[in-house]
Amino acid sequence: MIRFALLIALLLAGPALAQPLVQTGPLTFAPLVRRVVPAVVNIMVRLTDQESAAGMPPELRGTPYEKSYRERMRGHRETMTGAGSGFIIDPSGIIVTNNHVVGKADQILVSLTDGTELPARLIGADALTDIAVIKVDAGRPLPAVRWGDSRSVQVGDWILAAGNPFGLGGSVTAGIVSARGREIGAGPFDDFFQLDAPINPGNSGGPSFNMSGEVVALNTALVSPTGASVGIGFAIPSEIVMRVVDELLTRGRVDRGWLGVVLDTARRRPGAEIAEVNRGSPAARSGLRPGDVVTAINGQRVPDGRSLVRAVSAVEPGTAAHLRVRRQNGSLDITVVVGRRPPEPEAEEPAE
């Protein structure tokens, strides 16, 4: 009887002793989508110059929208040349997107989720980070999203990407952050999240949300041999986007510090080695020479050339930067009055 009672007790306790299944992801993204997608917009771009127009936007080719696009544009002089995405960050109609979506547009047309189409004007754009700000006047407050802290995003975190893939209108995809700090050769300030949430042509300029509905990245690029998603997309962390957007809203441009040197990209040892010094540049006036290795700026260690480019760019033009330099077998401190970075650097990156 004792053995029988013990067996019954173990059978009854079995389910409680078993490890419960842990739900590590959301059962559905629907509540999040309903909350944030109204602030995501579709952006269409037009050129009025027929000679420079590219014709059918590549985002629309082969999609159900190709036929309706051709019918809509038949007999019109203007030509729609691109489609992208954006997101509203202020109810007054301030929209963030990519520079490559709107930077060269003659006309910008924004479509809201309720079907309203509004012309937009460019407030400012930054080619080096591929970030742009535009504005629409809707005559009423618009739904807006808030920024999240990209510094707290970890590899493996859920991400929800929203946008206008292939011109199909508002769409969402979900996945995880695959990697941080990716450099893809887009420019000297590459610092991308890698996402496995499908990112396709037309998603450029759209937001990626964390599970709290905050924008933690700006979808910008994809790697694909086919032109469509293969699960490798790239987005600019909000920490970078917020800073650039604030400057564009304040000044209409981004002013960055500049030394006027070309760095040795083949160097594998710590520090940033100067290969060339531009004549008449801030570096030349301060006495920097080819062969000098910058090891610190304003007390912060410089591990490589890219770190020096970013650190100098963050210095307000016209202010002094204090460099620790290794020259031959000795070290010295050099103070440089940083200049304003030219819009089109003459030297190949990384240059400073």
C-alpha cells in the first residue's frame, strides 16, 4: 500500500516537476503593429526633367502596381523615379527617411496610411550618413512615433521593420538583430545593425521598432544577389539618427570637424597613421606630418583610423582638439583648430 501510494503521488506530481515551456517571443505582433504603423509613410519621388528621368521605378517592376503606375503616368510629363519609406517623429508632420530616397528629388509625395497624399518639402539631408528630414503640412496633428535607445539593443533582440517594399504600401516584417557595428563600405561613419527581418527595395527610410514600439533604427540597405531580401539587411542605429536629425532640424545641414589628412588604411597596429597632409589644411597648420601616428584625441584612445575620423567629426568646427601623436621614437602633444569638413572630400576615405 505504501509503494502504491508513493507511485500515485509521483504521477500526480509529475506535471508540476516537469520544466514548463518558456515563451521567448510574442504570440502576435498585431497590437504593436496597430500602434506604430499609422506613423509610417510611403514616399514617392518625381523628376520633372524628362532627360534625367529614369522611367519605371525598379521597386515597382514585376509587382501588381506596375500596370497601374503606367496608366497613372500616361500623358504626364513628370516621371516617378523612386519609392521609399519614412516615419513621422512629430505630429506637425516632421518625417525621417534616407537621403538616397529624397535627396535629389524635384517633387516628393507622401502617402499616409489612411490614403491621404501630401506634397513634402526637404528640410535637410546628410549624404555621409544617408539621413534626410522632410515635412508635410496636413492641417491636423499626425500620428507620430518616439525614439528608442539603440545602445540597449542586443544581438538576438526582436525587431519589427515597417515600410513600402516594392511599392506595395504599408508592410511589416519581423526578425532579430543579427549583429551590431557592421561596416558595409557605405561611408566613413558606417555603424549598422544587421537585421534578418526581410528588408526589400522600397523599405529604405522606414523604421525598425523594438518590442516597446520605439524606433531603434532607420532601415537603409540590403545585401542581395537577386535584388530581394536574403535575410541580410542593414539599419542605422537611432543613437546616430537622432543626432543627425536634430542638426538638420536646427541648421538644415550637419557640420563636422575636419583635419585635412589621408590615413593609412593598411595599418594593423593601434593608432591612426597619417599618410598625407593636405596643403593649407588644419593639420598642416598645426605641424602634423606624414608618418605621424595619432594615438589619442582629447584624452580618448584612438585604436584605428576610423575611430579618429568619427572623433574629429564630432568636434565643433573652429574649436581646438588635443592630439597625442607618436613620431618616430617619441611622443608629443599637438593642438589643432579643427576645420569644417568639405561636402565632398577630395581624398578617398578614410580621410580626415
